[in-house]
Amino acid sequence: MEPLNVVAQLWERIEARDWDGVAKLIAEDAVIEWPVSGERIVGRANFVAVNSDDGYADDRSVELLRILADGDLVVTEVEIPQDHVVYRAVSLWTVRDGEIVGAREYWTSPGQDPAPRWRAGYVEPLVAD
């Protein structure tokens, strides 16, 4: 399976809460890094456990906003709205032999980091699509 299709299916299976299906796409020794929170998830079982945890895996929808691939590297942008906040992630996935072997994901919420006042004369507010 092409790397782009592997990652597209990953997001579809996460939204469907198909944890067995998610596990089939992740290499047993995959390493997923979350630099914003300073965490590293090592292994398929841990990745599935983090994403399927009852306190984390609620009814949220996953909207794949963008997906691009170049060889084994796939880049996605997703949005996950919740009652109180919208989460966005840009993820850089590495896929080999039909499995995700690694990733680096940058999770945040739009507007979470206040814009510095000194830039006000050079920028304009970003309006959501």
C-alpha cells in the first residue's frame, strides 16, 4: 500500500475508533514523538493505548484537512473539534513496507499562543476558513 494511503487510512480508523485497524498500520517498534508536550510513544501497543484511552478517545471527529506525500514521508494536517477547544496537528509520518514506523506530531489549538504586540504593525489576524 502506498504511504499516502496508509496514513489516510490511519486517520479514518482513528475517527472510527477502529483500534485493531489502527494497530495493523503501525509497526511494532514505531516511535511517535510529540515535541510540544515533550513525549515519545514507543511501540504499536503504546500508540493504540494512548489513542484509545477512555479519557481521551471520546466522540470527537477527525477532519483530514491536508495530506501530502513524497516517497516514504507523508505530511498531514488534521483538526479535531471538541466542546471547549479545537485541536490541530501537523504530523510528519514515515511509512515503510506498508507500516508507519515513525512520526513527529505538533499538536496545538489555534490562537493558543498569543501574538506578540511588537508584530501588530506587520501582521493581520488569521481568519478561520
